Amino acid sequence: MAQNTTLTIPASTWTQITDADIARITFQNVGSNHALIKATVGASTPSNFNGAIRYNPGQGERNVLLTDLFPGLTGANRVYAYSPDASQVVVSHA
């Protein structure tokens, strides 16, 4: 399902920012704290920080393929965000 929204990322909790299997994503960290972004295969919540990419406030990606962002993860189709303090992420995907 397509979405275009701003999500609140609770402190110290992996939060899925996609609501369906996707191939491309646009997102930006619009909070005041850094966020870690990590892809998974399927809707399984990450259990560690391996392979997560740090995005500081104001940073993000525009219409990027998950295969380009996470080339070592075959079949990546869901994306999660994590912040040690609460943050916000704008996300858009088809």
C-alpha cells in the first residue's frame, strides 16, 4: 500500500516505516535526533544494528532503490527506523 506521511519513531524502538513490500523509498529524518535506517526481508523487526545506516537530522534519500541502498541484502523489501531518543521520519513509497 502506498504511503506519504510523517512517522514518530519512539525512543530505542525499531519502528517499521514501510507498510508493504517495496522496491523504492523516499525518506528524510525531520526530527532533532539521529536515526538509524535498516532494511529487512519481510516484516521481521531487526534484532541488532548490523547494516543500519545513520541519518542525522535533515538527511535522507530520494526515490532510492533498496537494492542500491542495501546492496548486500538480497530481497530487501521493508524498512525500519531506530533512534536512541524519539525522532520523526517523513516517508513516501508506492
